[in-house]
Amino acid sequence: MVLEVALIDVTDPDGFEAAYLGARDILASTEGCQSVRMTRGIESPNRFVLLVEWESVEAHEANFRQTERFTAWRAAIGPFFAGPPRVEHFTDVS
């Protein structure tokens, strides 16, 4: 399992939240996606953190990033971005 962490700064937090909720299933129903969670900053309410558990980095890339799912996802939430999200993958430390 890998954890995708995306730091997303937005221009309209309420609009972004509504767009995310409308498009969440595009991501959540992707093969290899195990869980999806979006959090909103308290001190920085224009900042969101997306946490997605994937079976593997390859599942994220092949089943989502390289498909029309990603295009639809980005079309829904992208207009609210203040800049490009910072996205990284992490694994658990045992």
C-alpha cells in the first residue's frame, strides 16, 4: 500500500469543496484505490490535503493518472487551484 499526499491551495475553498464532493467518486471508484480522504486547513482555510491509499504507485499511475478519469477529475477541481498541487507518494515505516 502507498499513500498519495497532495497539498492543494485553492482560490475559492467553498467552491472547491463542492466540486470535490461532486467528483469524489471518480477517484474513489478507481481500481486499486483503497480509500480517499480530503482535509481542510484550520489556520489556512484555502489549503487542502488529499490523502489517497493505493495498492501501488503503478495502480495510481496506470488506473487513474493515465486515463480519462484523471481528465474528468482535474476538469472538476482544477479551476479552483491557486497553483499546481504538490503530490508525493509515501510508504509506512515499520
